[in-house]
Amino acid sequence: MTDHQPALKLLVVEDEAMVAMLVEDALTLHGHAVIGVADTLAMAIEIADRETPDLALCDVKLALGDDGVAVAHALAERGIPSIFLSGTCPEAESHALIIGCVAKPFHNASLGDAVNAAYAITRGETPARLPAMLTLY
């Protein structure tokens, strides 16, 4: 985390517990706060409505047949930006608050840079660093 980057409130939408823990650890090491981990659309919306995250990281394939793309769109309708964190990144996205995708497997050290870059973009700023692992839409 840079000196100028605030600690962000992040929502992790991931149905594999071990991956969710790795993501949470990587983000916490970068000084961010993971306000919740959801594995379904309903849980993600409930956490988002209660906690108002600054950014969400969404896996594309979720439990109970839910879809991370649908989660990202539902969050965008609430004004919450997101990036995908998935082994199968969608080709493109039409919503301005769906910033991009980080392909799994990802490097823990770069995940914080990807989050910081995505958040800067949502604020209309130019990211200090644009990690290669973040594909922008």
C-alpha cells in the first residue's frame, strides 16, 4: 500500500474457503480491511447493504449455481465497484463500475496493487501502478 492509499473496505465473493482465506490474508497484508466473505449472490448483497464496501473482488463461478457476474452487476447497481478474481475472466464488461479481472492463480504480493489500481480508476484517477495481472475492461 502506498502512503497515499487509504485502507479500503473490501468484500470478497468467493465460494472456496481456502482461496477466500488467501485473498483475505493478501489484502490484509496490504493494509485493507475485508468486511466480509460471501459465497452466494444473496450473501454478497446482504453484506454490501450492511457494510457498504469500497470495492468487491468477485469470483465468476460461485456456490449454489450463483454467478459472480450477476453479483458484480447487483453491486454496481448499488454504486459499489468490483473486479473479478477468477480462473475464467469474462471477455469484457459493459458496466463502468466493473473495472477488470485478475486471473487465478494470482500473486499475493500484486493483489494489493491490483485493488489499489482498480479503486483509483473508480475515482477517476490514474493508478500509481497498473499491475500486469489486472486486465481492465
